Amino acid sequence: MRRRRKPKSPSPSERTMTRARWGGAGALAALGICAAGACGPMNTLGRDGVTGSSETSLGWFLVITSCAVVLIITVLVCIAAFKHHQAAPGNAVVAGTPGFEWILWGGMLIPAVVLVVAFFLTIGTLNAVAAPERAPAATIAVVGHQWWWEVRYEGSSPDQSIVTANEIHVPVGEPVRLELSTNDVIHSFWVPELAGKTDLIPGQTNSMWIEARHAGVFGGTCGEFCGAQHAHMQIRVIADPPDRYQAWLAAQREPAAGATDPTTADGLRVFMTSGCANCHSIRGTRAGGGVGPDLTHIASRTTIAAGTLPNTKGNLMAWIVDAQAIKPGSDMPTMAVPSRDLLALAAYLETLK
Amino acid sequence: MTSCTYDTGIPLGTGESRSPGWWAMVWTIATEAALFAFLLFSFFYLGSQSRSPWPPAGPLSLKLALPNTIILILSSVAYVWGERGIRAGNRTRLRAGLRIAFFLGLIFVIIQAIEWKHLPFGPRGQAFGSLFYTITGFHGAHVILGLLMNLLVQIWAERGVFTRESHLAVTNAGMYWHFVDIVWLFVFASLYISPRLG
Amino acid sequence: MAVATLAPIATAPVERLTRTWETPPGLYGVLSTVDHKTIGKRYLVTAMIFLIIGGLEALVMRVQLTHSDTHLLSPEAYNQLFTMHGITMIFWYASPILSGFSNYIWPLMLGSRDMAYPRVNALSYWTFLASGIFIYTALAIGQAPNDGWFGYAPVSLQQFNPGLNMDFYALGLIFLTVSTTIGAINFIGTVMKMRAPGMSLNRLPIFVYGTMTASFAAVFSLPALTAGCVFLFFERQFHMHFFDAAQGGSPLLWQHLFWILGHPWVYIIVLPAMGMVSEMIPTFCRRPLVGYPYVALSTIATGLIGFGVWVHHMFATGLPAISMSFFSGASYLITIPSAIAVFAWIATIWTGKPVFKTPMLFAAGFIVLFVIGGVSGVVTAAVPFDWQVTDTYFIVAHIHYVLIGINVFPVIGAFYYWMPKMTGRMMDETLGKWNFWTMFIGFNLGFFPMHIAGLLGMPRRVYTYPAASGWDTVNLITTIGSFVFAIGVLLFVINLLVSRKRGTLAGSNPWNAGTLEWAMESPPPVYNFAVIPIIRSRLPLWEDQLGDATPGIIPGEGHSHISEGAVLAQGRETFGTSPLEAEPLHVLQMPSDSLWPFLLSAAMLAGFYGLVFSQWWLAILGAVGVFVCVAGWLWPKNAPRAEAV
């Protein structure tokens, strides 16, 4: 009678099992580390927006279910691989059991139940986020450009309208409608903590709504590859309490503050004579260019170049004289402005609150 | 060396129907049909999205297209007649059928070119024109390809290559030709007729 | 039909068969061979080269992305890199590698001496190579496609992309789709007509089902991309209007056409690989596959449903909710056939006697990666959640788990499995295990954190990202993992090259597997089978161990005949059989070596160069050359009864 050979220890399969255990532990640790960092500024699983939170609940259900499925399958594979198998003599093949119950339960019934539940949750969430509960407090037109966001609040008359760029202010706790359009290429409006993406597509206007539950600054970015500087096309949504929001609206409606002292007056002169007015507008002056962002209240914005740089005097000057080094390929040309003029220009722009 | 003649009792060669060569043409036609399906899908998609009239200048005239359609159908009939000839062993009928089909097909191409010349819109103005010329152009290219195939088959027929049992090239080129004909019916219905149906 | 006279294999005229089937020596032989085994190996080598090139492109990108605000690469350079990486991997590696295995293995597995259309087979390879040369010309002149592998309009149009980049894209893809389509037609013809007598549909290996389904899908879906690329080229070159909204076109038309191909394409590049796993797992678990009919049907079902989900790539474009709901439902539904396959594999391992040789490691690892990739895909079927994760690194994670997990891992396993048959030598087992673990650990380390990056808001296709985003850590881990994975691939290449010369001799069936390709010596003789076998089960080589319990056997019909069969040695002969039951219908005379496929491909390459550089004379010359080659190819020889293509 043949003696069954004792496996040497550790056998290859046991070594594999140990490695698999370490691998699994490592993966969990990595997950934990990553999850710890999951409170970044553009967290898709955050809960600050109303639509965002419906989508977030769905998201958590799916993420948790997915992790469970992966865990179960991995465990099944490991058990299948390492459980004791009575090998046939000479490692011959065997016909084996038909195994249909595996197919029926694992392949058909259990997945079907999970998927049907997921499908109904999907439809439910789609319905829930389709429209806000109240009429929108404002309708804001967002026009996508390569590579910045034009933002317009239409008022009842032209002097009630606001044109700004790259920043949207909304009142806390009120739904706001966004009308998204573009005249160049496809972009996508995405502020993860408030809502999912909606594309801006030439030839059509897409509508979406957002509602911020809390005051704060919500970062977003373009979510569809739109050319060279897709990476530098951020947008910010700033949710203000109602009185601050109204104050902001009122301030934005005002034309530019006049250039009061000699430096800023000189800065305005530099602006008008260096070609800036060919692309940029400043309401209240003769600058009426429509190619680039409206600069009437540039100093009220927190960033420049669509979120690429914080809005400081130094950054402003750097952007003016060497935009192509900061955002190569953008439509902002390198402007040859001598330093004295540059300082005056920056001083003037800083007054445009 | 061992004797190597084995009588398998199974016929050598494949005959006509269902040979690998025949299936090759079938699947080639299938993929080409899918191509035209997607071209026409694009036509209907842009038509459904269009905010201006589609076609922009109103429905297209059938003055040339309708007779041309009939000419193309007749060319397929001629081809079938010729192919039936060789199936009965009649080489003369085959050659005649091929020639008639060829000339009718050639007339189709010429009339199409004349129609192109007289259309009030070109391929560049707007999407309708681009699609119209691309779709009819692709079809015309397939017709020309079919005519070239017809010429090759005629040359081989002259050389007495085809017999009652063995004429796969005739069948395959015929299948292709009928496919081109049927595609034209779909193109004609989509581009010329469907805008008239409101 | 009449039954073939069975001759014993020992009496087969092997010298004569060798002389009849072998390729002539020298350059003529190299350029004219139609031997499916040579063509298969060429596909494998060429596709692996594209894998390595695409991998290097990725590693350069990973260096750029390791840290925020890095400016090693200009945005244009980065955009060209990520585009070339995408199209190289998805078009010039993932499908051709599977064509390579299919080409080599199918006739051996099916019991035939050749594929249905040997010269078309050669043409499919030469056009694949030519199209690869064409697209990499673009990179060589610094004008590689730069709008992603998906080439969305309007960024792809002349106004926003004035160079030749997207002209190369449009024409290069058309060129490649020609190769893939004719290859697909070859597989369809072969599976329909070229099986050994008795190999009915329920006796076909799952690998055959996989490639067959992929081939049907290719025939019907590739033309959508062709149409789109033709429109793109015409709009760019001739100022026509298909995708620009101002003149009645629509950017969404491009997306529809692209994804109508794009989605079936991802099944085209995984179903054959899943089929290969379905061959490997039973061999190493010493039992037939659990649920064979369900796995076969689920392969076909995946292919079919795959035609009905494409809009899930467009959920953020502002479509009506009803349309999105339909495609969401279909995208959930397609999970079921995959779940069936996963549980069939697990059940086979569970109820079998697994032996963990290297191919089995890759197969087992593949199951885990498949499921991770699958669930991250199911997540995107949930439309509102897809709005968050689409176009983020979550999707990059998903696509790499499905592409690397369901294509690359099975492919590497398949190399370990079938190399002994192709070269006659085993690959090294120890190095193989190092290979597997390095790839497995490196891959997970590299790509799992991408799920996190996406959930943290990192968008795709960005050449850099701001420091304030908080994405530095995950990117660093990803870069490290990618390089570890690359080392794993390097170990594979080393194992491949060394084992070819120094591996242990394999013999005809080193794994004691059950399918027909293991019946003859390794490497196979040039004529594959000295006598054409008659098949009576799904696992002919296991009949002596399983007897009447062999799947597919009909009691009373007897066992397969492998060591005796029809000789068919009057020229290059093999059987033509019926599609369903594989009854022998005719003896086919297969075409021999020919230069026409090579010349035709060269003419096409010239024509495409003419088009892309606007040298219309060259384009016309190429077209004329193509026609001349086709005419020469089809010209009847003196014996007009040679019908096979």
C-alpha cells in the first residue's frame, strides 16, 4: 500500500496562502490609509450638497456591496485553492460533480437580486435628483471656454446682470439652476461635493441644479478632456448665507470702481494701451473685449487662471507677463509689460473688488 | 514509400453553396451592410436633432434618382439571368448577362454623377449635404467596385473558366452586386423618400 | 455522408505531408507563408512589442504624475502619450494578441490542417503590422494623436487640432479595423467549416466560443468606428460637417458611433481571454469545466447584450432619463453572464484537484481581478453615481482591472500554458511564480489606489494636478506599483526568451490536458495532423481516463479516433464540415503560399500614407495597387476547381 507523502513544510501552497494573507492585510491597510485621506477638497462621497447626498447614499451602497462581493469571491477562490483535495492516483482526471448549484446561486439568483435592488435604487435616485423641491432661487448661465468658465447671472435689465468668471456664488439652502453651454469644445461641470457631472456640449444647453446645505467653498474642475489645459480648468462654488449673497450680488452689479489715485490711474492707462481691452471687459471703462474673462470685479475672486493660482498681486503679475509658462497653450498671450507699468497695472486690478 | 491514395468517399472541392469561399463573401457583405446601416443611422440621427428643415431645401427631386433605382434593379435581374445560364451550363448566356449588368451599372454611376453636378447643395455647406454626398459616394464607390468585379468575372468567363459545377466567382460577385442593389434601396428610401413622409 | 476510410497514423506519409505543407525557405517564404502557426507567432510577437511600447508610454506618464505640479512633460506631449498608450494597448495589443493565440491554436484544437482562408489570414497579419507602422509614424514625426483613445469631437476637429495628429488617428484606426475585420471573417469561416468530423457545437472548447463570439461582434460593430473615422477625416480634410453643431452636425454623433464600436470592442478583447482561462482551469484542476453549456451560452449572451449598453459611456451628456434608465438596466443585466462564468471557474477549482503550476496561478489571480474590475463597472451602471465617477481615476482603475485583469493576466498564463506546445520547451516554473506574484502585487499596488484617487475627485486625462488636491499620496503609491508591475512583465519576457533555448523538453502533452491540440508532438508538425481525427467528445484526450463520463460523449457512438483517420495527402487537403454537427462534407484544397497578401498590405500602406499627407497621387496609386493585388490573388489557376479563398 502506498504511503501518502507528508508535504514538506511550508509547502508551496502554504507559502502562497501566507503571502495571500499578508497581501490581503496590506491591501486593507492601504485602503485604510487612503480612506483616512478621503476628506480631501473634492470628495465624491461627501455630503454637503442635496443632490450630492442622494448620489452619495447610492454611492456608499454600491461601494460597500462591491467590497463585500470582492471579499466573498476572494475568500471563495482562496478556499477553493487551498482546501484539502484528495488527488487521484497519478494525478488523473476525474469527471467531477456537475456543480450546477454554483451556477444557479452564485451565477444567477444572488447576483440577480443584488442587481435588481441596485437598479431600483438607481431609478429612485435618478428621480430624486431630477428636480429640486422648490423653485430655484437663481438661474446662472455657465459657458465653458478653453480653459475657463464664464458665469452670467441674468437680471431683468442689463444693469442688473452680472458677468464673472470661474467662481459662482449661491445662497445656502436654496436650489440654484445652472444652464450649461459652450461654443468651443465639450467640457463638463463638476463640483463633486455638490453634484455629479453634467457636460457642456456645443449646440445644446444642458440644465442642472445644485443646492448647498452649508456655507463654504466647494471646489470643482472640468470633467471632460477639452484640450491642452484641461488640467487647469477649475471652478469654485461659494455658498453664502442669504444676506452675504445679496451683498455680493449688489457689489457685482456695480461697474468698476474708478481709478482714484495716480498709481491706479496709471494702471488703467496701461490696461487700455497694452491690448488687454482687446480680450477683457471692465464695465465702467471703455474696455469691452469678449474673448477672455470679465475683469470688472477680478479682485473679488479667490483665484485666477481658472483656479490655477491664488489671486495675489504677485501671481497676477506673473500671469500677465508669462501666462504661457504657467498654463502653456492657453489663449492668454505673454504680455511684454515693463515692470513699473506692471506694478501700476496690478495695483489697479487689485481695486476691482 | 507507402501507397498514398485513399478514397475517402467524400467529394473533392466544395461545389457552390455553403463553401468556405461563399461564406467569406456572406460575412464580408454583412460587415459592409453594417457600415451602411451606421451611415444611415447618422443621417437619421442628425435629422432628428436638426433645428432647421431637413433637407434644408426641401425634399430631393426624384427625377433622376427614381429611374436610376429601376436601372440598378434591372442590372441585378440581368445578372441573375446570366448566373442561371451558367448553372445550366450556358456560357453564352452568362457572358451576356454579365455585360448587360455591367452596362446598366455603368449608366447608374453616370446618372448619379450627373445628379451630383446639378444638386443645389454641395458637401461642405452643412451636415445634410455632407451626409448626402458621403452616403451616395460610398454607395457609388461600392457600385464601381462591383463593376470592376464584373469585369474580372467577364475576363475569366471569356477564358472558359466557369462550368456548370464550378463558378463560385460568378456567384460571389453576383451576391455582392445584389447587396449593392439592396443597399441602394435603403439609401434611396432614407435620403429621398423618408423626408417626404413628414 | 460517406465515412472516411480510417488509416492508422503509423502509415501516414509524413514526408509527403511535410513537403506539401512546409513554407519555402528564404525571403520568399518569409513574405509568402500562409502557415497559421507562423502567422500566429508573428501576431504574438508583434502584439507583445506593442504591449511593451504602450507600457513604456504609461511609465513615462506615471513619472509625470507621481507628484503634483510636475512639468516634466508639456501638456501636448502628455496628451500624445496618453492617447498613444490607449490606442496601442486597446487596438494594437489587446485584440491582436488574442488573434495570435487563436490563429495558432484553433486548427490544432479543432482538428484541422489550416484556417479557412489561409491567405486572408496572412493578409490580416500584414495589415495589422502595416497599420501599426502607420500609426507610429505619427509619433515619430511628433504628431501623434492627442485627443485620447476615444477622440471626442470637437477637440478632434481641424479648428482645435490643426496638425496631422487626428488625421493619423482616423486613418490609422480605419486601417486597423480592416485587419481585424478580415481576421474575424477568417475565424467565422473556420469555426463554421473547418472542424474535425464529429466536433459538434457542444464539443467545441470554450476558447473557440470566445473567439467566435468576438469575431461576430467585430463584424457587426467595427463599421461604426469606420463610419465615424471616415466622417472625421472628411470633416478635417474636405471641410464637411458631421460633428460641428454650427452647421447641423453634432458632437454626440461621434460619441454614439465611437461607443457603438467601443463597447462591444471591450468584450472582443476579453471574451477569447476568458475562453483561454476556461481551458486552463480544467486542465490544472484535473476535471472538466463546471457548467460548460452555461459558460458557452454566457459567452454568447455577453457578446449580444454588449451591443445594447454603449450609452453608459454618455450618461453625463444630458440625455433623457428614460434612455439612461434603459441603458443602466442593460448594463446591470450584462453582469449576470459574467457571474455565471466566475462561479463556473470557482466551482471547477473547488470540486477539482488544483495543481498550482504557473498558468493556474494566473488563472486564479485573474478571477479576483475580474471581479474587482466587474464590480467597479457595475457601480458605473448606477447613473447618478456614474455622474460622480465618470471621467475620473475611478474609471481608470476600472478599465485597467478589466483590461489587465481579464486580458493581460490570462494572456501571460496562456503563454506559460501553450509555449510548450509552440516551442517544445517548458517555461521555468520558479521564475514563473516570481513573475506572477510580482505582476499581481505590482498591479494591485498600482491600480487599486486609483479607485481612491477617483473618489477623491481626481479627473482623468490631466497632465498634472494641484498640490492642494491631496492626491499626491495615492499617485506615489500608484507609480511605485506600476514600476513593480513592469518588472513583473520584464520577468515574463526573460522567462520567455531563456526558456525557448533552455527549457525542459515538453513532449506532446506536458500538462495531461484533454483538448485536441495536445495530441501531436511539440512543436506540431507543419501539417498539424498526420491523419484527420474523428471526434466523439469535448475532451478527446481524456476519454481513456473518463470513459463514458467524458463530456459530450454519446453512449454507443464510441470514442474519438486520434491515432487513425483520413490521410488527405493529395496536395494541401483538409476536411470541410457542416456548421452544427461537423459532418464531413467535402475535401478542401487549401491555397498555398502567396506573396499577394504582403503586396496588398504594402499597397494599402502606401495608400494610407498618401491620404494622411494629402498626396492624392499616392493614395490613388495605393488604391490601384490594392485592386491589382486582389485581381492577381483571385486569378484562377489552371485547375478551376480550387474554390477555397
